[in-house]
Amino acid sequence: MGKNIAVVGVGAVGVEILKILKERNFPADKIRVFARTKREVKIGRDSYRVEAISDEDFDNIDIAFFAGTEGAKGASVQYAHKFIEKGAVVIDNGKDFRLKPEVPLVVPEINKSDIFKNKGLIANPNCTTIQMVVALGGIFKRFGLEKIVMTSLQATSGGGRAFAQSLWEETKYIVEKNKEKKYFNQLDKDRNGTESSFADQIAFNALPQIGGFNQDGFTSEEQKVVDEARKIYGDNKIKISSTCIRIPVFTSHSESIYFKTAEPAGSEEIRKILTNSEGVNFFKNGSKFPLALGAEGSDLVHVGRLRLDSSEKNCFWLWAVADNLRKGAALNAVQIAENL
Ligand SMILES: NC(=O)c1ccc[n+]([C@@H]2O[C@H](COP(=O)([O-])OP(=O)(O)OC[C@H]3O[C@@H](n4cnc5c(N)ncnc54)[C@H](OP(=O)(O)O)[C@@H]3O)[C@@H](O)[C@H]2O)c1
């Protein structure tokens, strides 16, 4: 017998969840789709009726995927408990519940067994964290990790549909301008006609801020990497630090990862682990490397450019790319549901 499914939110992630449920033949008897407003959405050849979410009518749902906005007025805070009260298990993509001790935070390649400790709600980690913990997952299991330093180059769709649209609008505007003047890079002086989700220009630029700033100068996105990776690995001793940068790419995040193993490890051992790590496609040849464009639409985390840091023992560099909307969000959520 199939399951009755709800998907709350049909933005960048919600649409991807619906696509992936279909692609993977998820055993669904019925799929109900909710958002703020009622309408029809077309995804490929399929049409879905979107219901406006309200305070009632969440009966007979087995699994509810949440891909709405976060915070007090967001979908999960307002409605997740209502689905749970009616017997559903909620898989939430947002940050609201990720660090609650009673809520499993799951990446199936790393901590699948935590799924079964759920009390009605399972959290999907942040996209940036998921791809890093999968890339290092096999290494963590074999040698442990003493330290991770990661710099991310993140796609605009990571902020949602409106952010990707802003990149498109800004780029179009500047390209149009360049018909008159060569190498015109700036939008700021002449912003007319370009409504943007970004405070600073994203087209032809790189923005070293994702999320708000904490008192220590790190952003909320950078803090998520620390807190979530430790929770998923179940190891609070790992020293983790990161810088998260938004770049003018639509889909797929890239990460430069520096790590130190807890136990002594050599290059050959790390290479063997990466070759066999679950969910990882390792580019063994150092001069070939994965690219964000190549990761789009893929289910794997693609890693390459493994280098031993000759200045310090057991330290390595790695490059990792993954589709932020798939493994970074929708696919990971559907994999959790498949385990359920
Ligand atoms: N984008 C990523 O790469 C990524 C990765 C990991 C996690 N996430 C998380 O996934 C969630 C969804 O992100 P997204 O990128 O898909 O956002 P998005 O493109 O902005 O879409 C948000 C969707 O949620 C719906 N929604 C918003 N508030 C709602 C409410 N109170 N009740 C019901 N529906 C509501 C919206 O409805 P309308 O269409 O009617 O406005 C819209 O369909 C966020 O929590 C985000 O942090 C995103």
C-alpha cells in the first residue's frame, strides 16, 4: 500500500521534491500540495493542484515534506505540529527545528539510524552542510576528523526562487547595457528596472554574506555549517570554521574543504575511501575536476582535487560540488522518506 504525501511549498525546493518523488517512483497513493495561495502548477508534463494552506484538513497524511519559509510566520512553525498531531511524520527543510535535541537531523549516508528516533519531525540539514558532510563522511567514519575549514561558493537558488530570478534580471540588464559600452560591470549607479532580492549586486560579483551577521562576525549560514555538521556526525569536538560566499550561478554549490583527520591518514588511504564513499563521485585524476555546471541535476556529491598539505600532518584539501536543490535539499528529504 502506498503512502499519502503532502508537500508544503512549491518554490525552488518544493518543485524539486515533486519531481524527485515521480522520478524515483515513490510509493505515493495521493500527493497533496500546499502553498500560501491556491493555483495550478505545471512541472514538466504534470499539473498539480495547489491548495492554500489553512488551519484544518490535514487528516490522513503519512509523510509531509515542508519546503516553505522559515521563522515565526513560516510554514513549519505554523503548521508542522498540526500535521504531526494528525499522525503524519514531517520532514522539514528549514532551519527552525534542526538543532532541537529531540529532532533528528539526518543525512542518510551518515546517520540513517537517527531517522527511527523521530518523534514526528525529522529535519533536513542546510544544503551547504549536506554536501560537506557527505564528501567527508567516509573519511570521518574511518579516521575521525579533528578540524574542517570550508569556503563555499553558493548558487543563487540556495536563497529560493526569487534570488535566482534576481540574478537573471540583473544579468539581462547588464548584458543589455554592454551593447553600448564594453565591460560595463556595475548595476548600482543605474539600478532602474531591476528589483533584486540581494542588497548588493550579484551579477558579475561575489558576496561574502549569506544570512545575517552574528556578534562574532560570522554569518548565520557559516554558523549552520558548524552546528549542523557536529550534530550529524555526533561529534562536538570537531573544530569547524567556514566562509560562505554567494556567487552568480543559478544551481549547484561549490566548496573548497580543508580537513585534518583525527587519526593518522595517508593520501592513498583517503583516495581509497573517497572512491568507495556512499553518495560520492570521486575524480581520481587530479587534473580533472568536478564543476558546478556538471553537478546540476545529479544526485551525487562530486569531489576532486585531493591534495595532501605537505606543511602539516594528516591535512588535506578537497573540492566538492553538488546540486543544492537535489542532494542539498529535496533529494535528501525524499531519501529520508524512503527509509521511513
Ligand atoms: N533553495 C535551497 O537550495 C535550499 C536548500 C536547503 C534548504 N532550503 C530550505 O527550504 C525551504 C524552502 O526554500 P525554497 O528555496 O524552496 O524557497 P522559495 O523558493 O522561496 O519557496 C517558498 C515556498 O513556500 C511557500 N510558503 C511560504 N510561506 C508559507 C506558509 N506560511 N505556508 C505555506 N506555504 C508557504 C511559498 O508559497 P507561495 O508560492 O504561495 O508564495 C513558496 O511556494 C526554506 O526553509 C529553505 O531555507 C532551501
